[in-house]
Amino acid sequence: MGFDKLTDALADRFTVVTYDPLGLAHGRLGEPVVDQRVAEWSDGARQVLDEVLPKGESACVLGTSSGGIAALDLLARHPERLSHVVAHEPPCVGVLPDGALQQAVFREVYDTYRAAGLPAAAVRLGAALTGQEAAEPTGGQPLSRNEELASPMALFLAHVLRQFSSYAPDLAALAASPARLTLAAGSDSRGQLLHRTAEFLAERTGSRFVEFPGGHVGVAEHPVAFAELLAETLSAGDGPRAPLTT
């Protein structure tokens, strides 16, 4: 699902465990999907860590986009096995001073998807992230249920986008967590919504902010360079131990 090159670049220095909440990369694409909840994703991540972490050891966690929101929730509610969390461009835009407006824009993306289909919604989503005006969709049509179940992007728009972009992180818990937190955004995202969101979260929680190569999907655009900076970020202050990255 776009993380193979990143994990390959990290695997010579870290034990790397990936977590696929919807199972789309593991045979569940095409099966029914319900509306997703942030707490369920972070609880699932905690269960993964409980299975793979030896007793007394802690993990470093990377989450990007919606996974970044799950990582923030994991840190706020289950910090006991974590040493460092990197949240890359989490779209929890409600924290911003204009957060209610930005959340309404994401709901418009969902409405566009339901009314006019995937291409029109993708255009509106891109406009929302970059702060541009999106033209009104023309000529599109909704996907059938089978078409939706066959498309990871359609499933994201239908069952993840609204629920996750409306999430309110526990800023006090994040600021007080004994584990380190780094907020991250792509250098190509400067001036855009999720870069602003990550910077704002870093300021509100007293956390470090780091720019990674590429934009919102920098993991796929520049996987090797992304992995190098991630390794540097995770090792800063970690001492000699080799952290577990998920």
C-alpha cells in the first residue's frame, strides 16, 4: 500500500512492523467496510505492540495522514510502551483557529464523493489541502458499492475522511506524555493546510517539528530520503537501543 520502499530502507537498522487497520493489503479489499473510528485504529496498534514487543521494551511509531491521527491517539491513551511518536501531516484540522471551517470543507469533499464520484472528490480534496478554490463538479456519478469496495481511495473518502478529520486530539495528554512526540510535514506542503496543522500541534504541545521530503505522500514520493530523516529523528536522544518502528 505504498510503504514497501520505506520499510525496506529502514529494515537494516530497525525491526519494522507495519499495521494495516482495514486489511486492504492483506486480502480484505472488496469486503464490506464500515465507518472507521480513531480509537479502534489506535487500540489495534496497541494490540500489535503488545504482540511484538518483548517485555520491558518500548516502540517508536510513525503515522502519516490518517495514521498520524491514530498515532496521536495511541500516544494520548496508551503511552506506556512508546518511546517516540512521529505524526506526519495528521489532518486533525479542528485544532486550528479556523478549524470548524476546515472540517466543513472535508465534509464537502465527502458530499462531492457521494454525489459526483471519485475524480470530482479528489479534485476538491486537493483544493482543500492546498487552499485553492475547487470548481463545481460536472458530469460525475457516484460509484456502485462494488466499485467503492474495490478502491482504497474511495473507501477512505467514504469511511475515514470525515471521522478522522473531526477528531479532537487530547493536547494536554500529548504535552504531558513521557514519550517524545514529533510533528512532521512535507517541505512541499509549506503554506498548505496540513503543514499549518502540524506546526500548530507542535506549538500547542511543546513538541518538535520536522520537515520531511516531499508533500503529503512523501513516504511514497521519496521513500529513501524519508527513511533517512525518520531514522535520524527517531535516534535523536534515544541512546543505544534500536527502536521498533511501526
